[in-house]
Amino acid sequence: QRAPWGKLLLLVAFATTLGAAVPTGYCIGVINAPAAIIQAWCNQTVIEQYHTYLSDGALDLLWSSVVSIFLVGGAIGSLGGAGLANKFGRKSCLFICAVLFTIGSLLFYFCRAAKSVEMLLLGRFIVGLASGLVTASLPMYLSEIGLPAQRGTLGVFCAVGVTGGVVVGQVFSLANIFGTEELWHYALTAHMFLIVICYLPFYIFPESPKYLYIMKGNTNEAKRELQRLRGINAHQLIEQELAEMAAEAGDTTQASSFCDVLRDKRLLMPLFIVCCFQGGQQLSGINAIFYYSVSIFTKAGFSKTNAEWCNLGAGVLNLMVSLLGPLLMATCRRRKLMMLSSSFCALFLFLFAFVLYYIETIHWFAYACIICIMGYIFFYQFGLGPIPYFIGSELFEVAPRSVAMSMGSLSSWACNFIIGMTFPSLQRAWGAFVFLPFSITCVLLFVLTKFYLPETLRRDPSAVAPLIAKGFRSKLK
């Protein structure tokens, strides 16, 4: 039977993406363009409030704290995602995200008037907590309210939302909009309007039927939510889903706590894949590329302003290609997409390092660098961008799923933090060769995918899990 896309399912998918995933990306992208302005404000505020003059090194450390405390919050939020999602439910977990985003926005809005760097730091930490919860819980929630045929399409909504949010953050922080000395706090706060609008219909959002049935044992409520999602006339489809849930709930060997999941040898390989994919997504260099692209465009002959617009263009390309994600995930095999993406990203990163090394010697190499950046971004969104976000929901059944998604999200935020803290230093030490480890990461992800990732398209996790239950001794058929 054809998978029905009901009005409620579509409303929830778009509302949670716009109200949770987009603010996550927004908080990542908004801080870069007005960095010098906010840094100067921090310096002046410390002088006025504490009568202390910061050295250049101390000011750099303070700014690094403003940027990186968001990633620390993200890691902590990811780790707490499993407990919150299992205790309060997937839907309630997303409401907690909205509350945290709102508190962070209010702190951003008032920090300038209050002349408080502490409020800025606390706001960044709180929106980091919210963002970590989003990446751990949103793909899980969307995959559980959809049918197996819709799982990949719904799972990629989070990735598209985060990518789109980065671009929106870049736009709102431009000097032509809010990126000025008087308005920068509006740039940090603006995502609150999305949250308010998208969460207005929150009271009609369904809870995950699988969570209600398998984790809470509430079969009547699970059936009621399925009827709302599928339509009251989809009797056969609903009964089939309930039967599958009953079979999964009857499996008393399923682990659900952190300790149980980590002790279960059958789950170690899928957990390893999820963590490698999400961590490798960050270690593949996407954030470093965006960090470095302005200077590359400047070396190609663009003015600083035009280079920033070109950087925005790279972000738009990233978003445009990501919009193909729902179609690709609904029709294409995960293994082929991931191997295609990782192999071409490895190639473009290697070429980028080579061309960047000789950029001062051969004048047209500056344009070759731009081609490498655009090529990397293009192929990144075929697999490395979207697949890590939801692959955990296709490898794990409901009981251990929240733990797997939290561990994967924690891996992502931790690697993001490592890149943010080490890349500038490694760039000064290694120069162009700093991009070679990113290329090697992509090669390793290709190998992991080829030998250990089972195909999950339109397959139930119960059929996929046994294929990799023997760890590195598993052999894909």
C-alpha cells in the first residue's frame, strides 16, 4: 500500500524543521560575520564593568570561549537527549528545545543593554544545549512518526534545516541587515520568531506511536496517534504497524539504557558506524572549508566585501544541493550515495590542498581553489551531509535508538569542537596540508561504508541489525 503523506505528518515535519533544525543552524552561522564587532563590544564591556584592559591574547581567549561554549552546550545536550527522550517522550523533548532557544534569545537581546558578557556566554551555552537536543531527538522523532518508506525522506529534514539555518544566519548577520555595532544583538535573537510561529500548533503534534507502544506500553494511545497520522480509514496499514510494534515490544532482549547498549556486543558495530558517521561528518572539513573560503576568494582577486558575498554563495549552493536530499533519500541506496559522496569529497579536498600550496606560484590556481570548494560542497550534500543525521534511526530499533542517536550527536558536537579549537593552530603550522587529514577522513568513511554499512533503504531495523551483529567479523551479503 502506498505510504500516505497526511496533512498532520507534513505539518509536523515542516514545523519542527523550521522551529528546531533551522534555529540550530542559525546559531552556528550567525556568529561569524559580526565577530569583530561583538569582540570589540566584549572588550569595551570588560573595561567598563571591571576596569580591566585585556591583552590581545586574553581577548582572543574570551572570544574563543564565546564561540566554543556553544559546542560544549551541544555536546552536553546530545548526551542528555537519550534520557529526556525516553523519560518525557520525543514530542516533549522538542518542546524543551524550544524553551531553551527562547531563553537563549532573550539573553542575547538584553546582554547589550545590561552590558553583560556573562549573559552572552550563558545564552550561547543554552542555545548550544538546545541544538544538541535537536540533533539527537528530531531525526528520531520524525523517523518514528513516518512509515518505513518515508523514513529516509523525513530523516533528512533535520540536515536540510540545519544547512538552511546556517545560510539564514549568514544573511541576517550581514552589515546590510543586523551586522552593525547597534544591531548585532538583534541578529543573535532573530531566530526566536521562527520558534514562536512554528510552535503555535505544538499542542496538536502527535507523540511518537512507537515510543508510546514500545517504551510506555500504552497501546490505546499509540493506536490513536496512528489514526491521526495515517487517517482513520487506513485500518489495514494501522493494524500492520501495530503488529510490528507488538513484535518489537515482545523482544525482551532489547537494551534501552546507556550501560545496556554499551554492554550489548550486537549493538557495538552499528553504534560504531553511527558515531563514525556523525563525527566524520565534522572531521571531513565542512566547517573548516567555510572558515577558510573568505580568504580563498580574497586571494582570487575579490574585495573583502565581495569575498563575503561569495562565501554566502557557497552557503547557498550547500543549501540548494541539500534540498535534493528528501528525493535522494526516498529513491537512492544509502551505501552508493555515501560512497559516492565520501570518494569525491576526498578527491576535492586532496586537490584543494595541492592547489592551495601552489596558489602563489600559478595565478589561475586561485580559481581552481574555488572550483575545489564548490565541488566539495556539491558532493558533500549527496551523502556526508544528510545520511549521518538519520542513519541511527535505520540501524537501531526503538528501545536502543535514543541512546544511539545521542551518542552519534555527541560524537558530532565533540568533533566540531575539536575542529573549532585546533584548526587555526594547525593551519598556521601545516599551511595548505591541514586539509589532507580531512581527505583521509573521507577515505576512511568510504572504507567503513563499503565493508560494514548494510543497505537500509526501505528495510526494517530488525532485518538490518543481524547483518552487523558480529562486529568487525560481520560480512555483508
